Amino acid sequence: MLENFTVDTFAPLVGHVFVVYVDTTNVLDLELLEAVPLGGSDSTAAVQGRRPFSLTFRGPRMPVLVQRIYPMGHPTLGSFEVFLVPVGSDEQGMLYELVFN
């Protein structure tokens, strides 16, 4: 499933809430803030298939998720596993990045 995701998969979902399954009893809602293509149009990855892109999410200030693989879900996309990285915070919460190569 992940291999089929592109920036165009996520662009219409900016502003949507995704659920991260922290463990078997705890979930955390993350709002998708942006979906951005990475690299130039002539990048090797674009030639070989999917163009790299990144997603930025915002969650609550606490708890802060540690960098690792998490199961994530969305009503349209279903369930999938992603590697989330905390990248800082803003006035409204904690920011996380997810990069697809």
C-alpha cells in the first residue's frame, strides 16, 4: 500500500485528522498540515517511480511521540505503518514529519 502513495494521495487530505496507534490502548489524533514534493522533477526517484515527498502533521503538545514506526489510520486510506519523526512545536502543538522516498 505505501508504495502506491504519492503527494497527490495526501494533498486533498490536508486539514484531515489521522489516527496514530501509540500502543494497544492509546491513540493520538494528528492533523495533516501539508503535503510537499521533495527534490527536482528530474530526481532519480521520480524517474524510477514515485517522486519523494514529505508530510507534516500537528498533534497535541503532550504526549510527544518518539521517533519510530507507528500504525496510522485514516477513513479514506485505511491503516498503514509509517516512520514518524518529531520535528518541533508551534503555538498549537507538536509537529511531526513523515518522508516518503
